[in-house]
Amino acid sequence: MTLALFLQHMVNAISLGSLYALIAIGYTMVYGILRLINFAHGDIFMLGGYFAFYLITTFFLPWWAAFIVAIAITAMLGIGLERVAYRPLRDSPKISVMISAIGASFLIENLATVIFGGRQKGFPIPAFFNKLLKFGSTSDPAKVVTVVTISVIIPIVTALMLVILLWIVNKTKTGMAMRAVSTDLDAARLQAIDVDRTISFTFGIGSLMAAIGGILWALKYPQLNPTMGIMPGLKCFIAAVLGGIGNIGGAVLGGFLLGFLEIMIIAFLPGLTGYRDAFAFIVLILVLLFKPSGLLGKNQVEKV
């Protein structure tokens, strides 16, 4: 393998890992607050891509305006999902909430199939995201690294969103409330913290992250279908578990590690390309066997 080809794979790995990290943050935030795996997170990711698609193709909004509106709508839907599917079951056994999350996931997928149709749709890619950047020797094509601008934009957006999120969590009163609710929900109520509002805000931020991830995914892999969120959602859940679910830094680390694993295994062992998705689940099994708390997670006793 030449250096140029290796660098090409590195760029792809960083781009894919950044996408996984961005979406995994939403999983880990909700779990950190409620100890709940939001299995509908991948479907929220899918809705973000569809909303952007229709705002561009049907309402003819400029791509930047369509992206902003789509992200806002998706965030509000995430808040609505929490109020309808999760809040009424907050004091119920964890298994009830998990079943509700799975049911919400199936409901969103089937509603999307009815409303948007089951056929794949090609996402319109603005020219800005599809430019080719070439690095290396122009005289020797084998030494040239070709990068699509979206592959550069994805890590930048992920880094920016991570900085903003860490500032919110660590430097604002809302972030302080989130940390208090995460530590002890009942004690937070005694401190006059509006728990419902804090949890809704957390779902809104998580859904916003999913929407951004869905739009970036559609720009990188421009095909939309109602089940497109299933596999990325599962992989990002695995990334969150790998890094330490409930830990924002762990979610980012897990996303990058999973992205690198997928791309590099295919790069060095191309015959295993058909088993690409299987590697993620092998990682999940190994983590649960040898490091259940994840790389950056802490061992916790589940409250009954």
C-alpha cells in the first residue's frame, strides 16, 4: 500500500469516525440523564435528512436555510418524542421505557415509509460540498490524495459541535442542571431544578446532533430511505458503549475508533468488505465481555 493510498484511507476513516461520534453523542447524553437507550435516535437521524431534502426540493429553500430549518424541526420532534413516549413512563420499570423506545422507533420508520414513500431518493448535493481537493505530486497520479470537501467539513462540524456542547454542559446553568439530574434526579428536584425542562432540553440537543449527523450523512452518501437510520444508529450505539456510554468524550472516542476499524480493515483486508457491519457487533461483544463500562466509562451500580 502506497503512502498516498494510506492517507486516502485515513481521510475516509476520520470522516466516518466523525459522523459516528456526532450521532453517538446524542445516545450518550440521553443515557447520561435518564439511563435510557433511545432506540429511536437513528430514526431521528433519518428524519433530519428527509426534512432537509424536502425543504430544498419542494420548498426551494437555499441549502443553508433548509439545513437550519430541518435541524430545528428535528430538535422539536425529539422534544415531542420525549414528552409523548418517555415522560409518562419515567417512574415505570426500565423495561417499559425500553419497549416504548423500540415501539417509537418502529412507528417513526413506518410513518416515514407511508409519508415519504419506500423508494430511495437522491439527496441534492450543493456544489460547495462536492468539490475535489487534490494533495500531493501532480505529475504522479499514484501520489495524489483526492479529498471531497464534505470529508473535510464533517470533522470540522463535529469538533465545533463538541466544543459548544462541552461549554453548555460545563459552563452554563442549564449544563449544571443537566449534571445534577444525571447524578440524582430526586435530589435535583429538591434543589428546585426543573427536571422536566432539563430532560426536554437534553432530548432537544441530542436530536439536534442526530439531525446534523443525518444531513452530513446524506451529503456524503446521497441516498435517502426510511430505514437508513437503523444501521448507523446501531453502530453509534456501539460507539457510545465502546467509549463509555454516558461520557461525552467517550462517545467521541468510540465513534472515531469504530470508524477507523471499519475503514482500515477493509483497506488492508478487502476480501472482508461484505462483513463490514459485522465488525461493529464483534466490537460490542468484546467490550461487554472485557470492559463493560467502556474505555472512559466508570463502573456503576444500576438502581432498582
